[in-house]
Amino acid sequence: QRGGARRRGRRPLNAVASDDDEQVPETVLPTDKFYHGRVLRLSNGRQTGVVRSRSGRDIPFTFQHVVMLGDKRRFEDLHVGTAIGYDVSWTQRGLRVSVMKILD
């Protein structure tokens, strides 16, 4: 039934939880809102590099287009293996690192 109140045996979406419903444990949220990874490769001449995410995905960046946060903001502060927090954005060439913070 389209727009119906029941969804395959579950309570309606607008129903109020009762005391006998299961209590969902609170999850601990990370202290920052960044993805975490490590610098995999760097090219000093072109000031580009690749970040490897925790899930194993390689995400490239061009330092000129990255907003650096934190105390360490220079390309020279990055080294292979440096732990970083980062955010990404979509470009014409695919996914790229757009914001970076050095965690080490």
C-alpha cells in the first residue's frame, strides 16, 4: 500500500518509542569530522601527492588546491607516512583531497 503507515511488520515511522523497545547504545563520535589516512606518495617538484584512506583508497591532491588546517601548513611539513585528517571534493578528474590537517 503506497504511503501506508506500516513497513513490513515494523512500527509506523511516526510512532513514539515505548519503554519495552530496545535501548540503542550511544556511539562514540570522533573528536574531529575528518576522514583519516596517511600520505602515500609526494612529488616535491610539482607539489602533488596521494593520500591512502583507512579503507585503502588512494586519493590524489595538488597542494595548491588544498586548504591546510592546524599548525603545520607547508608542503615541507608533509612526509610519506604522515598521519592526516582530510576532506574530499569532486572535480572533473574525480575525487581529490580539498582540506588537510596534519595529525602527527
